Amino acid sequence: MADKKTGVAARVRDAVAGLIEGAGYKLWDVAYYKEGPEMILEISIDREGGISLNDCSAVTKLIEPLIDEMDPIEESYCLQVSSAGVVRPLNRDEHIRFVSESRIPVTVGLYTATDGKKEFSGIIEEYDGTDIVLESGGERRTFNKKQISRITAEFNEAAVEGGYNEE
């Protein structure tokens, strides 16, 4: 089921990215997951100055007809368009590269403790697609992506000067 969910999210991302970007927003992420009894298709957006409820509504109206036409999901689901938020999961390589280049502090959660800790905060110094070098408390630590359960970054106005642009 995880592959099916990932495939749905990727197809929807590819289909809606141009529309969202063309309307002046930045597509942060697309996720398809189960929450309670419901399946959720969540589109996270951003733009300079932040996202309002009106922005979410406008983007929903923009992409809903396309998603309905492409019909990527067999079962019933709920479409949610939301702000990417202040604290964001870094689910894509582009996200990790962006925070590394922008020197935005991150929190890395591990599946298994290292030096008695399962969480480290710091700045990503290097990222090669497989390993992350994190400067944390004056030390450089290298983590393989397979060790990492989650990475989050706190986006505030100072952190996102210049904005996120997916490549």
C-alpha cells in the first residue's frame, strides 16, 4: 500500500505542479495517507508572505477539476490544500538541499539512538543524496538517510528570505 500511496502522490504532484506555480504559489509537498477511516490527499503550498485560507480555497478550486479528470485514486478520499506551515517535514531531496543551502536549522530524528540520543538539531553542512552531515553542538555528525525517521525544519521569515524554489 505504501508504494501505491507514493505513486498516487507522485502522479498528482506532476499533474498539479504547473498549475500551482503558474498561479503564483510554490508547491511544497503532496502526500496521500490514511487518517482514521479516511484517505487524505494533501497538497501543501507556500508563497512569500504566507498562505491564507483564501489561498487554500483558490488553489483547491484550481486543481480539483484536474484531479477529478485524471481520477488517480480508486477509493473515496478527501482533498486538503494547506499551508506548508512553519515547522515542515523535509520529505524530498529538494527540501533537504534548500535548507542546507539556506542554513536553516533542522531537527533529525533517528530510528535507533546514536550516543544515547534519537534526536539531533543543527545545520546541514553537506548532503549528497544519501548521507547528511549535520553540524550539531560544535560537532559534525554523519547520518545515512536510512537511519533517519524524520527531518523537520522551522521556517520563519528570516529563514526563508529568497524563498523555496523546487528544481
